[in-house]
Amino acid sequence: MNDEQLLRYSRHILLEAIGIEGQQRILGARVLIVGAGGLGSPAALYLASAGIGKITLADGDTVDLTNLQRQILHTQERVGQAKALSGQTALAQINPEVLVVPVTERLAGERLASLVAEADAVIDCCDNFDTRHAINRACVKHRVPLISGAAVRFSGQITAFDLRQTDSPCYHCLFPEGEDVEEMRCSMTGVFAPLTGIIGAMQAAEALKLISGAGEPLTGRLLLLDGLTMEWRSVRFRKDPRCAVCATKMLFTSSP
Ligand SMILES: [Zn+2]
């Protein structure tokens, strides 16, 4: 680190749990953020300000006036611009050291898989189950830690999956695909602006902890926040041995 970096990151370096070594790991890390909306905005701002080396910011939408109530990466002047590009501008203003790669498409298929494979951590800030499950499958396959968050109305939730560990549960263990879950989008149901900030900032915190090695990650625990009462609930969960996505194949099968 040069002198300017030692100053810029001094308040992290002062933390015993991070220190110079942890900050070096942060500077060398590559993070994929899927979604530059309500959750992706605070997540990206904190990861960039903290000095993550490379941030790939993917979003297929453009900035809309209805986004500005909570999507703090974007500004009135950038309404109509691709969110990934608007986000790149915002992050460069805070920390020009960070390499930000904007991806102006809704990630799926091979493109998603290759971006996940080259990341040290993936932050799921998307707004639909198809993408959530596709991200999870790619993270399981490439054994990349996944930090998953959601916010709708006054309800938030967050958990992390350290898929580098073979006994780690995955998103599908917790929320099996195809179960009759109602998909709620902010455009239909509304969302309390600071709730997205709370959950998105926590996603950044979990990513920085996983990358720097500080503390205990939020793995195997789902935190649920009721924003109306500010009550948190913590629910423990385990790997589903029959999970269609992450269950390890039987090594020994009976021969005929
Ligand atoms: Zn699983």
C-alpha cells in the first residue's frame, strides 16, 4: 500500500480484526454485484469505499424516477441511463482506485457463470427468483461465497453461504426452487427506503468479513427484520442432504 492508501484505509487498518493484512485482501478481491438497485446501491458504495479491487456491477435496467427514493447510487441527472453505468460513475467519484466493470444486461446463462467463476464473492441484490436460483447454481458450481439479501415492504432478510466449504448449505436448501412462493416486487408492493439501505449495507459487511477473514460470517443463519418494529429474528438452517443443487453425488453406487 502506498501512503495515500494507508491514509484512505487507515480506519480499517486500525481494526484488529482487519489490519494491514485484511485490507490487503480487500484490495486484491473481486466482487460481483448482481443488481444495482435498492440493495446493490449501498452494497456497491461500501465495497468501493472500502477498497475492493474489482467490482463487476451488473444490471439490465435503466434509472427511473421511481428508483431515486432508495437507489442511492443514482441521481436525478442520470435518469434514463443504464444503472450499471450510473453506478460506475458514482463509485468512481468515491474511490477512483477501484476497477468497476459495468455489465448492462440482465445476467443469465454462460455470461453469469463466467462472471461468478472469476469472483471471490457474489452479492445477490436482484429482484426475482429465476436470477436468484441461477446465481446460486453458479456459486455452488464454482464454490464462490454468496451473500443473499432481500427487502420488500417493511420486511428484510439476509444470509450468507460460504460455498468454499463442502458442508455449506446453499440458497436452494433454504428456499427450494419451484415451491409455491409468492414473488413480491417493490414495483407492486412498495418498499421502505432505508430498509434497502440496512440490508444492502449488511451484505457489504458480510462480503468484507468473508474476504478479510474478520469475525464470524452469517453462514447457516437467516436474519429477518421487521422494519415496523425493528425486531430481528435469527433462524438457523443446514444443508439439505437431498438438495437438487448442492447435494454431493454418491461416491459409491452398488454395482449390478
Ligand atoms: Zn443446497
